[in-house]
Amino acid sequence: MIVVLTLGFLAMAACLALQAMASVVAVRYFAHVESRPLGPTPWRTIFVQFSVLMIVLMFGNIVQITLWALIYRVLGAFDEMQTAWYFSGVTFTSLGYGDVVLKDRMRLLAPLQAANGLMMFGITTAMFFAAVQRAITKWPARRTAG
């Protein structure tokens, strides 16, 4: 049980590091494009910026889901990677369908992963919301300046 919990907490720490890296990439990208002119169709430019931001942040979450899936495979919880990845995705997003479950002591990993996923999606949401807020507050200034 201690080994499983330790592995779970190590995975959570790795996910936080991955989320921090994705967040830094997203912030740097958004800071870079924010200084550029919006051009003749500002709504399209902002849409593209938000799309890239969303893809970067979601890629970070997908990598984290994959990390958990690899842990499940290494521990022998699932026979195939597709099932491990599916279970990991359902757990990370806290959907928890229940059609695939862990057995024995490994069951302790699922609530750790679900809590981890909630926190990481919270960071993703906060980052995206901050970008939207910034665009909204600057939009009137850009519109009148252009």
C-alpha cells in the first residue's frame, strides 16, 4: 500500500511539473502574440490565439493522462495500453464511468489521479480564463486605436 501511494504522489508531482511547463509555454506564447497587431480581422486573430493556447494547455493534460496510463500498465493493472489510457482519461477528468476498474491495492491510485486531474484542469481553466479576461479588457482599447 505504501509503495502504491508513494507512486501516486510521485505521479502527482510529475503532473504538476508537466502542467507548469505547459503553463509557461502558454504564457510565453500569449505574451508574444499579445504585442503583435490584430490585423484587419481582430476576432479571427484572437480566436487563433485562444485556439493555440487551448491546444498547448490540453496537450499538457493529455501527456499527464498518458503518464498515469503508463503507470497502470507498468503495475500490470491493464493488459493493453488502450484500456489503461481510457481508464486514465476517465479518471483524470473525474467522469468515472465505472466500466473499467482497478483491483486490490491499486484502487488507491484512482482517487489520487482524480484529485490530481481536478487540480490540473483547474490550473488549465484559470490560465485560459486569465487570457480571455486580458483579451476582453484590451479589446475596447484595440478597437478604438485601430
